[in-house]
Amino acid sequence: MRLRCRLFLLLGLATAPLLAGCGADAPSPAEPATSLPVPSAEVPADPKRAVLDASRRFAALHSFHAEMRLHGARPGQVVRSAMDYVAPDRYRLDTPAGVQTIIGDTFFLQAEGRLQQIPVPAGMLEQWRSPLPPEAALETLQVHDGGPADIDGTATRLYRVDGPEGSGETLQYWISAEGLPVQVQRDGFNKDQPYRILLRYSRMNDPRLQVPMP
């Protein structure tokens, strides 16, 4: 029972920043990346379409690395974690609880000098594949074009998505010239306490990124 509880803690920590659909269902399978042309240098006419296309491109990636910072779990505390993804189903989680691996529907839990295999709950991993809301959610939300923005020397365009009325939630996406999210920020409240989750993405489609069997 203790090991199974730890599994859900690890999965919950890694999943929290990716639940950016404002309560919507997980996104449907992504279209092939080749079906979406690279954005032009012109300002997108439809901010919602720009965010949706970025979500589909991201979901079609073969691999990526994600760094996460969670502010507000406890007063003054910042929780850091990271994840490597390699298609179609390999994840390496680096959390305060340790480094763990998920391959397919199996969680390889390393604890107390032992390696155990635990089934992953159905549908849990789908939300890790895209940090942006699906089309159904965007239809009911306000998306604003914040204009050009620089992220550590990378030219991006900032988009802000306001959560459902009364939720107090705001999502911000910094999308590169290639139409991929470089950074995602989510601000909201948990039991009346403010929090902020910041995700930074890198090594997209890097063939050197690997998630070996533990």
C-alpha cells in the first residue's frame, strides 16, 4: 500500500502542471506534424488557432525535456521536477521523491533498494503529452495575443488564456517561431491559496534523448 501511494504522489506531481485544459477532457490524438505548416512571420489572425496548432505540433513530437517549478505548495517553498519523454511511451521523472521510469503502462518504482513494477492508471499519461488546452476548451475561453516576447534569447509570441469565469486561473503560453510552446505558466488558486506552475521545454525531437529500461 505504501508503494502504491508513492506511485500516485509521483504521478500527481508530474501531472499537475499539464492539466492546462481548464477541466476539459484530455486532447484527442494529435495529427501528424506534417499536416501543420510552420507558421509564417506574420502576426496570427486568430490567437485561438495559434494556440491550438501549437498544441497539436507539440503532441506530435518524438521527444522533449521539461523543467517544472511549482510555487505555492507551501509558503515560500518552490518544488522543482523534470521529465524526459521519448515516443511512444517512455517517461523519466526526476522529482523530489527520486528518479523513476515509466515505460508503456508500467511504472518501475525504485524504493528501498528494490525495483517493483506497478500498473499505471488508465489515461494518466495522456495528459503529459500536451500542456495546452484542446479545441473544445478553447471554444469557451478568451485567448489574448500578448505580442512578441523573449525567453532567454529565443523569440516567442505570448498568448494568455483566461480560465472559466470565477476560477481565477490564467494560462500563458510562449510559442516559438516554429509554432511550439517554449514556456507555459499557470496561475490559480488551490483552497484559496495562490500557486504558480512554470514549465520550460527544450530538446524537442532531439534524437539523443533516451529513456532506458531501469
